[in-house]
Amino acid sequence: MGKLVDIFFEDLQEKRSYPVGTNLQSILEDTLLQLEGPILGAMVNNKIKELTYEIYKPKNVKFIDLTNQDGRRMYDRSLSFVLYKAIHDLYPGAKFRIEHSVSNGLYCRLTNKNIILTPDDIAQIKKQMLDIIQADIPFIREEIETEKAIQLFESHGLHEKTSLLRTRGNLYTSVYHLEDCIDYFYGFIAPSTGVLKVFDLLPFYRGMLLMSPQRENPDKVESYLEQEKMLKVFSEYKRWGKVLDISNIGDLNRYVADKNISELIKISEALHEKKISQIADKIRKKRKHTKLILISGPSSSGKTTFGKRLAIQLKVAGLNPVNLSLDNYFVDREHTPRDENGEYDFEALEALDIELFNQNLVDLLHGKEVELPKFSFEKGTRYYDGEKLKINGKQILVVEGIHALNPNLTPLIDLEAKFRIYISALTSISIDGHNRIPSTDNRLIRRIVRDYKYRNYSALDTISRWGSVRRGEQKNIFPYQEEADAMFNSALPYELGVLKRYAEPILKEIQPNKAEYSEANRLLKFFSYFLPICDDEIPPTSLMREFLGGSTFEY
């Protein structure tokens, strides 16, 4: 027998030995391990690997399915490749694009103006996908010289990929094959098509909606969620992308290389200011009825700076906004609800004194003077220091917080009196036509930079908390986003090139022996696609200054 290598299985909490060079697929078959969903890859020393990966040194191995976030990404990429292959088979030469995540799925379309897909056409594409999955075709990964990869993608008309690879500067590139179909992906994919049995493909807008399995219940497809307002926001910012001639990282890098980034920053900021001004004008037109502005959005969406910039535009429109902080309406610590782990759940609606908050709102809106509560986070108790508030007819109350769009926060206030705003960082550029940039990544990167600069948190701290933050958003924010009267996209097309310079050294501090190393490694690879952008020309009132520093607003 040849030389053996030791492998510690985190799933089984045991060590076994295998011949040097054994791949993960063979090892998986030997362990007979079963997870909730199909096993897609593995964490090897806290780095994600495909099942074709061969072991030559002692390793820690943890196999993953789609209940794991990295496994879910592998499933989605692989399923997207199958969709691309099905379109390639049925519509040779058609241009396929993955636009963004909406309605619990991925919105995809063909960009050829002469091809209009009917529901029957989409049903046929789905059938072709099922045939490809049934055939259990292996995904083949090949490392080739980048120049050869560029030539290969050019010959297949995948020009966005060649633009990206030319500016990345790597000597070698991973190319994936699914029979006669080729692609490039940011991240790894499944071993073969046969594991992708759970999915759906629905007619949607001007294309189709690709639905993946539920993460917690891998045998069931995600349920369709109506998000018409969110789709309109994405569409608006895609149109802005056309104005700026920027839709992907290759376009952004071209701006940097051509030394036109100053103009891109100026136009991007002007578009933000125009949108905020339009929202203020919309509020002014409703002024007869509007008494309360409610602003909600997920973590690191830029709510605070947006609120300050909106206040300026409201004053320009002749209104006088007055802020009312939800942070002062927490219940005393002993009444704070707890989560499933027994920890205080400060993000639960019940952590707020809804009765007192609504009574104060009603009194203020009826012209009464109110003594405002304060909350000591150190002591976990409410107190009063004599601060009072009374508003006049020209003033309008502004409340910002994760529960702001939840109707249960303000049940005593008439709907007509409320103007609800939802804000998030809906990334408007993609890596290329088949690789989108999730808005959650955009926000996580912002938070890593901000936490490090202002809260003395390491990247490891921020990443380790991110899962809990996301669960809170899913429960308390996202279900109410379609209730908004206006939506604002805080993402800026240039920002990831700027954040690269700040985030990379912070991410590199995470050591390989930490579970968060995998996520840090993924984000570092992501930043390798961007040319760095200096922040000198970003104005002091920009939303980016909330995360980078240098703002003229007080926080």
C-alpha cells in the first residue's frame, strides 16, 4: 500500500487515513455520510473545495449541502449553468443573462430582441433542464492560460467574461464545461447535474424566474413572493447603468483604466441626490395627509445618511423634519424577549414599548407636548431627563429603524398619515452576465469596513455575527418591504472598487484556523476582480462616507 494521509472529519468527529491523492468524492463514498440535502462540496481546512479536490496532506474536512450558505451558492451556480446549457441547446447563439435576485428567485432573460419567450417556451426550457439533470452529466473544471480562456470565451460570444479576465491579471483561469457549453464562475460548483433535482422555472416579467430549494427544507422549492416594487427599483437602476455605460466589473475597471472614474463618481452621486429629491417632493405633495415618515432597511444599507440627506431635501421643499428615535423605547431588560438560544432578542418587535411609543406619537400629532423617554443600554432601564417635544404644523416626524415598515409598530396611526420608505444596497453591477453580485455581499463588505473603523470589531467579529443579522432581517424587515411608498437604492456603481482598499487588509487578518476564514477568502477572491479606486473625490455628504469616514454629517 502507498503512503497514507490522515483526514479528520468534522461531521463524524473522527480521523481516518487514505492514500495520498484520494479525491473528496471517493472519501465521501467511503464515509457513507448523509446530510439533509445532496452533498455539494466540502470545507477543507476552512476553505471551500469541490468534490474533485485531491488530498495530499493531513486535512480537516467538513462536507456541506445546501443548508450551508456556501453549499447554497454552489447549488445556485450549478443550476444557473444547467439553465444556460438548456438555452444553449434550444436557442443556439442566444444571449443569456442573470439579472438579480427578486421574488425568492433569480430573474433571468434572453437579451436578444428578436426572441420573446412565451410560457410554453419557458416550459420547454424547464423540460430540457430536467433532461440534463436526469442524465447526471459531470461538470468539468479545467485550468488553462488566461489568454487561451479569453480566446475561448470570445469564440463563444461571451465578451463580458473576456473584459473581466483582461483586467484581473491572472496567468491562469478556471473554465467549466458542461458537454459543449462553457462558462466561468465566481466560486465553485457541484460535481454533476444529477444533484440538482429540486428547482422550478417560472415565466416572469420579460424573462423567467429560476427558483432554488429552500435552505432549511432542501426537498421543497422556494415559494414565489410578489415583489413588484422591488423589481421596479432594480429596473430603474439598470436604466441608470445604461446611462453610465456600466453594467459589470469589466466596465467599472475600464473607467479606472481610462482615468474617467472622477466623472463616474460625480454622476453616480448626482443620481442619488436626484432620487432623494424626488422622494422629498413626493412627501411634500402628500403633505396634507402625511404626518409621519417611517424609514426602514437592512444592516449597512445607509439608512442614517439617507435620513440626513432626506431631511435637507425636505427643508428645501418647505418642511421641517423632527427625528424620533426608536432606541429610546426599548422595554426594561427584564421584559426583553429571548431568542431560541435563550439570548436577549433586541431585534424583536416586542423588545420595544409599542404602547408608549404609539401614545407619544398620537399626542405629538395632536399638538400636545410630550416628555421623551431615554434608555440606558448600560443599565438596561428607561429613564427621563426632562427633554420634551412639541411639534407645529410645519414639522413632520421622522422615525428610522428595522421595524419602521411593520404595521404593528404604529397601529394607532392612520395609514394616510404615514409615508414609508425602504432603503437597501441593491448592487446595480454584476461580475459578468452569468455572475451577479448579491446585495447581501455589498452590505456585508460595508459593515466590515464600518465596524472595524468605528466599533473596534474585527472582520472575524462581523462575519461571525452576520448570520444572526441576516436571520433578523428575514424576520423583521424583508416581509414588509413591499409596504413602502418609496424605495431607495443606496448602492453606488463605483463603491466596491473603493471598499476594496479598506476591506482587503481587514479580511487578511482572519487566520486559516477560524471558521470565518472561508468567507474572508471568498470575499478576497471577489475583490481580486476590481481595480482599486481612490476615495478622494467622494463628496463629504455621500452615503459612502457613513462607512469610510470623512462625512460632514454627525452620527
